[in-house]
Amino acid sequence: QVQLVESGGGLVQAGGSLRLSCAASGRTFSSYAMGWFRQAPGKEREFVAAISMSVRRTYYAESVKGRFTISRDNAKNTVYLQMNSLKPEDTAVYYCAAAPNDFALMDGRKYDYWGQGTQVIVSS
């Protein structure tokens, strides 16, 4: 199975930036669409961003559009989430995930593999 490990979370003040990384095992990283999800305390897991396999189309939740950027480096088996202009409501555990195709990437049920999560706390 594919193993995913997130890193880069931490504490940041509102308006600041963080870059999350997700390192994937295996040489077939380019065969997966990749997504980022988050779960805040007391809330359901929600879609944040996704990037397709080869054409690298990107998708964003409306709440993060214009502030977050997802990218991937297939040579490094890594997907990134650059987060700018952070708000307290961005506070959550962030998870990366891998999907076998580019269909319905906003739906977490389409992803086969998940990382353990990394905590992001945005203070006011």
C-alpha cells in the first residue's frame, strides 16, 4: 500500500503562511491524484484542495481559494499545500490523501490512502 506522511504544520499568527508537505512512498506517485483535507475540532472533515495525476489540474474549496496553492513534485514523491493569509478558522488537522483517478476529488470517499495528519493552529 501507499504510505503518506504529512509535515510542516505548526503555530502561526493570523495573516501568516505555512507550507505543508506530504511525502509518499513508492515510485508510482504520479499515478495518483492527490488531495488535502482538514478537520477542525467539533467539525466534519472537509475538502481543501486537490491536484490531478498528469495534467495537474487543481481544485480548491471556496473557503481557501486565492489563499492556498496545491502543487506536486513527482520526482520527489511529494505534494505540497502552500497556505497564505491564514485565518483562525483554518485551524485544523490537515490530511493528505491519494486517489486512483481524477473523478470527484472533493469527495473523501474517493481516496484510497491517507496520511496521519499534521496540526495547524492559527492564532489571532
